[in-house]
Amino acid sequence: MIGYVVHRLLIMIPTLLAISLIVFVIIELPPGDYLESYVAELESQGESVDPKEIEFLRTQYGFDKPAHQRYLHWLVGMVQGDFGYSFEYRLPVSEVVGDRLVLTILISIATILFTWIIAFPIGLYSATHQYSWGDYGLTFIGLVGLATPNFLLALILLYLANVVFGTSIGGLMDPQYLDQPWSLDKVLSVLAHLWIPVVVIGTSGTAAMIRRLRANLLDELQKQYVVTARAKGLPQFRLLIKYPLRMAINFFVADIGSLLPSIISGAELVAIVLSLPTTGPILIAALQSQDMYLAGSFLMFLATLTVVGVLISDLALAALDPRIRLQGGSTR
Amino acid sequence: MTDLLAVRDLEVEFHVLGGVVRAVRGVSFRIRHGSSIALVGESGSGKSVISQAIMGILPDTARIAGGQIVFADPEQPGSTVDIASLSADSPQIRAIRGRRISIIFQEPMVSLSQLHTIGDQVGEALHLHRKVSKKEGREITKTMLRLVGFPDPSAALTCYPFELSGGLRQRAMIAMALICRPALLIADEPTTALDVSIQAHILKLIKDLQGELGMAVLMITHDLGVVANIADEVVVIYQGQVMESGTVKHIFDNAGHPYLQALLKAVPHFDMKAGERLVPLREIDHEPGPMLAAKAPWPPGADDAGPLLRVSGLRKSFEARKGGILSGNSQNSVTAVDGVTFDVKRGECFGLVGESGCGKTTIGKIIMRALTPDAGAVVFNDRGTPVDLLSLKNDDLLPYRQKIQMVFQDPFGSLNPRMTVFDVIREPLVIHRIGDADSQAEMVKELMHMVGLDPRFLSRYPHSFSGGQRQRIGIARALALKPDLLICDEPVSALDVSIQAQILNLLKDMQAGLGLTYLFISHNLAVVDYIADRIAVMCRGRLVEMAPREVLFRNPVHHYTRALMAAVPYPDLDRRLDFTAAGAGTISDPAAWPEPFAVRESRPCRLIDVGDGHFVLAAADTDPRDLAGC
């Protein structure tokens, strides 16, 4: 067990190295660099730029060095906990991202829980009442949820929240609590604002999960072992929970690996519409302005989350499924 | 005394797209206390539906349209319950289900949940129906597991089904069904998926437990050999109706109904005369066409180069990692094929028979070059030129893919569901670039005629065909390249008895008509006996006996072959199985065979020639004359 985990952790190192190289190359791919877009932006606003100052900045940030040196510099820095310097914010990357990370994780976890709490009962109902009116109705709602663009739903909910509950537009808390220390009122204000992004971000994920749970359960419900359990005299609901659901749950667990980063990165548009103080909008802005250290570190953060998520789901699968635990790796 | 269960005028309907299917039409029979009754019929006859109706576990699309199922529980004398009138999830029927009436199914692998331990699944019914503490429950479960013959019941409690052999899984199923000591056990084809020696064990077990627990058994089967050995009364079902019923003696002594007689004639058995043909319930018309028959003749003298296929010293072992990913890597290897040598002569059908896991399929795959052996040689006589198949690489192999083709066991898994039948059969011709589009289409049509299918079906997809028809499509595909050697890997074991006869006759006719050579792999002794000219018996990766068909099963010499033969149930009341012998432990352990057959590390064994092409595995220094007298 321990050997396996250590083995998996060691494999993560070359994986992350490869990802960092790809990230670096992709960020370098567009022509020009941050300073060029900075100069262009200033010039478009009619301001003159001192070439000497640009040259100074170029040297200071190492833009004059060859690509592989910059890559190594970035890599070594990250290992030491120095994620580089954001040109846009003129702050170290860790300070730009740090505050927002907490709120991002809060929204993500709330969204995952929301998705599961809604999706599980509906998926169970749809599968056991296949082709009933209830199944059709819930399927219809689910498909509408899947098809509605998130930002549209966000705008509608924002409007409703403002008109009905009087919640302030945008953000994750009322404006007066910004930059204030945490207090009970502040927490309540966050909770009052939190549900909108959670519903918006969670809706499409919930709909997709209902469909998948329904399909998986329908497959399992026809299996012979379910008949065996019925033949023992098990009541319908207990049977459902103990056998087919247990079997169908594997894909949820296998999903964790992709769930973490997709919820964090998939919500950028919504975050911009709702002006949420999360990490998504920063990433978009950083990519637009070629703020390379910020964008690169952020992408590496997502990659690490993915790799860790996959490890977690693999370990959870092994714990859940004896076939994986006891038979894994045997060759035929 | 009243009957334990009386089924009266039972009608079951299935509501499917496009109408109502009447699966059971007015069936009546009764089961006496403690008796054994067999429901006999081919698949689709409605016999399983009857059992599901008795259990109250009909699928959602099915409905009991009429009739009664009256159950008189001996625990509550004087009162009866009409199961047919109860709703499928009512507490009354749940109290009967699994407690008073229980069921075991055909396929123990899929009937048990893979994620729950044996102890959990076996003990579950007990905790559902009786108030017992966890500890008591574990003790009762352990007793039950011992009763059904688990060698180590305490260890079995925490085992998962996939860690057990097929026989033990079925024993676990039986333990699960019997843990509440039911009054009636329904056994739905309980031994069909098992090897013949394990079948005898399971039948004996059911019979022993029946006496011990005083329960009645309703056995659902298509195998009249099983019926003769276990049933007191027989009910023959055809298309949802009772054709004939009576005591087993009455049924076997004067099988009056033509359906039952036809069923008896469709199953291969060891008393068939040379040249006697099986009579399928429904014959298929098929004819070889000119393109298939037009094969280049074998050049004169080509047979001097050796037999069509010579397999020598084949050895293959598989690495299996025991213990799984979370508890270290302890490698252990299983020898699947251990020094196997045999020849297949041109034009003959060579049968390879053995229990599951004996390595027979591995040999087929090695010859097809799907697996690479650790040692040994496979030499193919290509019209006078001997070719070492194992030394061929990449493109050199391609020509021989045309000469050796394979028919697979599973007619559902071996056809691509997204290709039309036309594309399926034509694909080999496309891969090997044989002919243009017109001649390929012509060839495909001829192949369809050859296997007795209407060429108008060519644009359909495999799902619209029955299992037997799909197997014929698979055979047509294998014949498209006009191969010299056809490897048939259990081609009929997934098929119903009536279909089995069709396919066997088809293969037999084609062999004569097209000059084919077969390597026929099967676990069914009677099937191999019917189709093969020479037969080799395999056990644990070794050939134990090889002889012409007339000799092998009539005069077996090796202990293992004899034990196998002794375990075959005959549809004949005068030759019932000797169950006392069947209980004597496993027959497939080479170290436990008596002298001189025992295989031990210390002493070399070899195939000893006892004359007339009859070879027997025994200690290397055994005198052939001693063996003949054994």
C-alpha cells in the first residue's frame, strides 16, 4: 500500500515536469511578450514610451535571455515556492492568487456538494422509473439545464436575487465587507451571495451527472446479481442502495480527477459575469496580456490539482472496489 | 397431504414494443413435498419465466395474466397463499422469497455481486428473514458453507466471488439459497455453465441437501441427462405449453410426444452409431457454391512433407500478480500449456477436449499467433512446404492468416455490432485484397447460401439475428478466405441444444464438401465425440490421452478420462451417475492420480503408445502392455 502510494507520488514528478514544459511552450507561442503588448497598449492611449525604460524592464525580467534559461529560471523558482512576478499587478504571483484561492475552493466544494445532493436522488429516481412521466419531466429539466448557457442563467439569477431578496449585484459579499476582517455578518453575507454561483456553475454539471448516473444504473439494474438479491427477499430500496448503486458509483469516484480542475477553471465566464473574486478572471486577463509568470503558475496549479485528483480517485477506487484492489495488474 | 406448490392454468404475458407476447400459456403442474420435478424445454420455451413467476421476480415488462400459484407452506399447516395474486414487492411475498422458496441461477459469476464478500451475500437472506445477531449469523453462514462443501468456510466468509473457482461460486450460490432452509429450491440450469466433473459434484450436492433439509426441488434444464439423474417427475414445456408430464420412468420409457423424441435426437451422445447424424429440431438448407469449392487441388506428394499441422513441445506460462496493487508484488506464474505435442492430419477433425482452464484455448490462440509460446514449435504444411509459423514476422505472416481461420465461442461478442452482415463477411476479402468489389459481393452471397442464410439479410446488422444465426455468420466469415485449417473454439457451447445440432451438422457437411481440416476445441465430451475423428484429452496444460474417436471414449485408459466419462450424465434411467464416486474430491489434480498416471516433479512422464494410435500419459518407464490391461 505505502509502496504503491510512494510509487505514484514519484511518477507525478516527471508528469508535472512534462506539463510545465508544455505550459511554457504554449505561453511562449504567441508572438511578442508582455512588454510589447504593454508598449502597444500605452501607445494606443497616446502616451509616449521611453525606449530606455523598456530596455531596463526587459533586462530586469530576463526577456533578453534565451527561452530555455527563462524556463529553467521559472521552474527552479516554482520548486522553491517563488512563483514569479506578475507584471500586470506588479506583485508576486503568490500574493495575487493567494486571497482568491480560498474563495475559489469554497465555491468549488459547495458546487461539488450541490451537484451530488441534487444529482443522486434524481438519477436514482429516473433509473428506477424509466420512461415514466417523472423520468421524462426530470430528464427535460436536466436537458434544459445542460443547454442553458451559464452566463445567461447567472444574469437571470442575479436579477432575481436583487429584486426578490435585495442582494447586492455581483461579488461574493456585500461591498461594505470587502477587505474587512472575517465576522459573523461577513460570513452570512458570503452565504447569501454564494448560492448564485453554486447554482449556476453546478447546473450543467448536475444535469450531466444525472444522465450518467441514470445510464449507469440502468445497465446495472438488468444484471443477474440484482435478480439474485431480489430473490432473497430484499426490499426494493435497500437492494438498490446496496447492489446497483454501489456498482454504479465507481464512475463518480473516477471522476474526481477531472472534477477539481474543471470546476475551478470551467467557471471563468460565470465568474466574470458575476464579478466573483475568484481565480478564473485573473487567468483570463493574464493570458490576454501575456502576463507569463501569472498565467504559467496558474496553469501549473490546475495541472497539479488534476494529477493529485487522479491519485485520490485511484486510491478511493481501490478502497471501494475489491476487483481493483485484489486483481489489479495481473496479466492475462 | 396437499401439494407443496400447485401451478394452475398459469398465463404470463410480456408487453413489448409492437404487442403482447404470451410466454406461458395455461401451464399446470404440482410439486409434492420433498420431491424433485424437472421442467424441460429448449431456451425460449418459457420454463424460466415460470420459475420467475413462482418467485415473484418477473421482469417489469411481464405480467401474470391468469391462473394461480398456490403455495402451501409446511410451516403453517392448513393455510395457503396464491403467489400469483400478490404484488411483486408486497411484504407477504418478500417473506416467502428467499426464506421459503429460493432460487439458484445458471451463471454463478454474474449472479453474485463482485463487490461484496461471500459471507455478506450468503448471510444476507438470514439477517433479512430471521432475527439473529451478527455473530450467530456468521456461525450459521459458516455451517452452511461447510455443508455445501467449502474446504475452509472461515476463510470463504471474507472472499470475493472472483477469487473462487466456478464450482465454488455455484456452491456459494447454493449456500445462499439454502441458508433459510426453504421448502422449495428452484434450480434454473444450475450446471449448464459448469464442467462435467463439477456438474456431477453439484448435482450430488443438491440431491444430498434435498434429503438433509427435506425440501422439494424444481429443476429447470434442457439436459435430459441431468433429468434422468435427479428428477422424480418431468414436465416438458414447448412454446409456453405443457407437452407432456409424468414420472421420470413414464417419460423415458415411452416418450410419446414428438417434441420430446426430437429433443432426445438432437443431443449428441456416446451411443451413436458410426455415421449416425443428429436431427436438429429445425433443419437448415445449405449448399456449397462453385467459388468456395474451387480450391486449388492439393499437389501430389505434398503430404510427404508432414501432417497439415504439427505442434511440438508447446509451453506457455502466464504471469499473475497475486495480492493486487495494494499489497506488494508477489509474482507467480501459471503454466497454461505444458509440453503439448500433436499432429493434425489433412482432412481430419482433431478434437481437443478438456475442462475450463486446461489450456485448450491457449493452444488455439498460439496457432493463430495471438499468443507467443515460451517454447515449442508449430509447423504448418503449406502444400508441400513446411513452414514454422512461430518464426514468421510481420508481413510474412499475412499469407498464413488466409490458410488458418478461427470460429469463436461467443456469437454475440465476435461480430461487430456496427457493421452490416455484408461488411462482416466481406472484411477478410478486403483485408487480403482478394477480387474486386463485384466478385467479393458474389462470394459473400455464396457464403450466405453455404451457411443456410438468405442473402437478402445481408444489409442487416448482427443484432437482428439469433445466436445460432450469428454463429453461422461467424463461420461464413471464417470460410471467406477458403482456409485449409479451421480452428473452432467452443463453437456450440454458447448455443441452445437444438441449435447446437444445426451447427454441428453444418460443420460436418462443410468439412466433407470443402476439404477442410478442423481443430475442434470443446469442453463437451459428447460434442467432440460426435464431430471429431481423433481426440486428445487435456488436463492442466498436458495431453493425458489421445486416440481415434472410436477408441477413446469406449475404451479409455487414463484415470482422468475414465473419471470424466463417469461424470457424464446419460438420459437413461438404467445408467444413473454413481454419485458416491463423484463426491470423492477433485479429479483434475495430476499429483493425485493413481499409479502409473500420477504426475510428479521427481519422475518424468510421457505419452506412451498402446497401439492403434492410442497414446496415454504415464510414467516414462511404464510398459504399454500394463496400461492396456489397466
